[in-house]
Amino acid sequence: MATVPTAEIQSNHDTEYLFDNSGERAEARFRDLSALYDARTIHYLKQRGIEEGWSCLEVGGGGGSITSWLCARVGVAGSVLATE
């Protein structure tokens, strides 16, 4: 098994992120991803029985469309924490 020098690993982390979330096209990308996947994601979330008062964690919240849906679903008695 070959090892990779630490300096080479570090240089790989210095590259620009391919899908920059603050870039010009990020908003359009998030909108398109929502159009493609939100309906199915919401279907699965409804199957889990998420209701008012739940606490939810969304990892990779992207544009926030599912985060918004979760907030409306759990209401003021619940909580939602989203990370990106």
C-alpha cells in the first residue's frame, strides 16, 4: 500500500470547491435540485411521521427548501438545526 506525503494531501485541500455555495450559480443550482428532489424527500419525511414538536437535524441543507418544510412541520414547539 502506497502512502501519500502529507504536503500532497494538504495541497489537495487548498483547491477551490467545485460547487461554491456563494457563487453566482449557487441559487440556480439549489433551485434546480429542489425541483428534482424535494417532492420525493418530503414523501420520505412524511413516512417517518414527523410532527409538531419534533427536533430535527438536516445535514447538507443546501438552499434551505427542506429546512423550511421541516420548520413548518415541527412548528414553534419543535426545532430544526440545519448544516451545510
